[in-house]
Amino acid sequence: MRSVEERLATIEETLKSIHETLQRIETQVTRTNGRVGKLEIWRGLLTGGILVLAATVVPIFLDIVKK
């Protein structure tokens, strides 16, 4: 059976590893958050453009088809 000190050392190593992993994840999230935000803005602009086109082109097209 392992001693208490050995168990504590194992727990401390595991906690250190978890902490390092969380720091890497936090760094990556911080780095990519700006890109994700820019993509969301781009998607909103594209969606708005499509709506404007649909609102203007579809009625004109339907008017032409009726004639």
C-alpha cells in the first residue's frame, strides 16, 4: 500500500496537470474568440444582404412574370 505522502504527491501532480491543461484551453479560447465574433458579424451582414435582395428582387420578378 502506498503511503499518504505518495498519494498526496500523485494528487498534486494530477492537479498540476489539470491546471496546465485549463490554462492552455483558456489561452486558445481567448485567441479564437475574436475570429468567432468576426464570423458572426459577417454572417449577420450576409443574412441582411440576402433579405434586402429578396425584398427588392422578388416583387420585381413577380411583377414581370404576371405580365
